[in-house]
Amino acid sequence: MLTCKRKVMMSKKLHILLLILSLSIFVAKAQKMIGTETDAQKQQRMKWWTDSRFGMFIHWGLYAGAARHEWVKHNEALSNEQYQKYFDEFNPDMFEPQKWAKQAKAAGMKYAVLTSKHHEGFCLFDSKFTDYKATNTQAKRDLIKEYVDAFKAQGMKVGFYYSLLDWHHPDYVMDDIHPLTQKDKSEANYERLNKGRDMAKYRQYMRNQITELLTHYGKIDILWLDFSFPNKKDPKRGKGKDEWGSVELLKLIRKLQPGIIVDNRLNLEEYKDGADFETPEQVSTKELAKYRGKTWETCQTFSGSWGYYRDENTWKTHRQLLDLLITSTSNGGNLILNVGPTGRGEFDYRATNALDSMAYWMHANSKAIYNCTYAPDSYAVPEGTKLTYNAATKKLYVHLFTYPVDGKLTLPGYNGKIKYSELLNDHSEVINKPSTANEGDLIVTLPKKKPLYEIPVIELDLQ
Ligand code: GLC
């Protein structure tokens, strides 16, 4: 009996010891730093970005011509030779980035991120280190330069997406994602394909290209590196920080553009400053609540893929897009919405319609998005609504996802907390009165006819 008790006690002690040990490892890990920036300095550096809340992602490359997913080379296991036709045919005769920039700005987006190179390896910019670039296509020019100039001219911040993966480069060694391993994942095939390939040379290629991107186009605000897929069981089948040389790469980036904001896909999770923001991809609005308190941006497509996909018909509705934007803001994060321009270099009619619908809503309601975040806990969320909050102006925004049929909205426990209430779209007063049924509640009387916005917003001036 006694020995049994002792055993239990000993194992409890062991458990506690182990817990303390793993906790201290966790703390040590969390504190590991690449640079020296403090939390306050980081917050300051990122302020324009967190205030913006809304950006435009643009995925554009040779895959726009295939028009069936930017991963087409992987999905169909195509060789460089088989893929070559998309390079030969690339002829964006309608490319006018000034139009893109104007559409983005009208939609209320404050920044843009364009694929300078996607996984296919093709570069939209005039890189000295490859021939696989826009200047050698029928476009005959540096398309990145025109993008940067156009977006800057509209007063927008500019960013580059750069793929760490490269399915065209001759030194890029095989992994489980490479198009050439899709039909045969045997060791023998990897060995055969890897002959003459040298990842160290590819790492240098990336450093060279990132140097070009961060020195030839003036100030660059965001760098969106994509992505890591380390494989613990069989490292040579995946890629992560060691294959990319992530630490050195990040140091280089910060040296070349000290103010730049970098995403979290370099596989540097063990460092406190290994990333500036998290990137939940294509998650549902329900999932966004768990990111509260972090710095994050959810990236979302209008339809299923990132690159132009002609026959993809599952486009998100205006309401779904608005929900993403409002729910991101109401959980303290950003939304970057993606457009995949066509092979001619235009936003197609579906993308244009979606952007126009956002422009219509943002024109009237953007104050409930910019500089906003989640509401203090002391404000309960009224039924059928979501809240956003501007701490600097002390305004609370009630987004009416369900418009009350009788025009009466109950604000639970709000009595005494509100100075004034109005509709945001036209600044027309909506009268609020204490509830007679429930002490502490306020009842707002809204127009019987719902204002012509999918999700109207009430602005509350807080006491
Ligand atoms: C994924 C995909 C890619 C897309 C990106 C955007 O990692 O590989 O096609 O560019 O997400 O978040």
C-alpha cells in the first residue's frame, strides 16, 4: 500500500518537474530573438498596417493563361517543357496597373501585395539572375515596376509576394510537392532528378532576387514569403528554415528595408521576431475569433483559387465578403482579398463586380473598419450584430447582420453608456430610449425600411 502511495507521489513530482522544465523551455524559446526590436517599436512600425485592415492580394503569372489554378504545373505534373507554352503565349495586352490601383482604392483597400514570383518560378520583374521573366515574354517589360508606380501614385502601400518554392529553377532540389515527383515518389526518382541540383545555389538565387526586389523599386512596405512545409520524418521531402536559409534571409530583408512587414511562412516560429503577422488562409469567419490578441491577416480568395480560374464558379457573395471584412476587424485582424487577373492583364467582370460591391459599402461605412478593432468586453454583442470599435474616437459600431423587422434593436446593458446614436451611412440620428421591460437596456428605433446596404451600421458615441 505504502509503496504504491509513494510511487504515486513520486510520479506526481516527476510530472510537476517535467511541466516546469517544458514551461521554461517554452519561455526560453518564445524569447529567442533574431533582432533587437521591442514590442512597442514593433507596434509602431506596424501601425499603418493594423489601422488599414483591408488590402488587395494579386496572384498573376503564367498560370493565368492556363486559367485552371496557379498550381496547374503541380496538379498536372507538368515538366518545364510542357509548361513552356504559357511563357511563349504570355501577352498581357490589357495590363494597366493604374486601373487595378484605382479599383483597389475605390474598394477601400489600403495596400496591395502582388506575386513577383509564384511557385512556377516565373518572374514579373526584370531580374538579372534569370531569363524566366516578363521582359523576355511578349510583354517585354518589367511589370513589377509599373505595378509599384501605379499603386504608389494612388497613395497605397505596396508589397511583394515571393515564392520560396520554385518549380522551374535547375538547382531547386526535389520534394514531395515538386511537379516532377507527382507521378513517382520513389527514392530512386528523387536521386535521379536531383543530379546536378544544388540547394545552396538556389538559396543564393533567392537572396539575389530579394535584394533586387528590395533595392530597385523604392520603399517596399510588405514582403509576403510563401511557404514552408518541413517534413520531420523525412527532411528531404519537405522544406523549412534550413533549406531556405530563413534566418539569414530575414536579416537581409530587415537590413535592406528596415520598416518592412514580413509574414510568418519562413518557418521561424521558434523566434519571437521570426514573423510580423500570422496568415490564416481561407478560414471561416467562425475561426477568426481565436486570433484575437495576435497580429494577423486572413488571406481569402473571391473564388476557389488564387490565380485566374476561368471555370471556377464558386464565387463568394457580397455578404460573405463583407462578413469576412467585418469579422476580421471585429477580432482585431486584417483581411487581404485576392484578385487573379486574366492572361490579358485585366480583372475579369466577376472580380470587378465583387470589388464594386465592396466599394459601395466602404464608401459609406469604412469608418467602422479603419482604425478599428474588437469592442471592450463591457459591451455585450446585441443579437444579430457584430461590433467593431475605434478606441481613439470612442465610437462603437454595431453591424446589423440581421435587420430587426419591427425596426427595434435592443442594446443589452447599454443604458447610460451612450451619448448619441446614428446610422453611419448618412449620419442620420436613430433615437435610443431606455427599455421599459428591462432596466439597463437601450432600445434603438431604426428606419422601418432597411438602408440600402447589405449590412447597415449604427455608430454609437460612447460616454
Ligand atoms: C498557398 C498556395 C498559394 C497561394 C498562397 C496564398 O500557400 O500555395 O498558391 O499563393 O497560399 O496564401
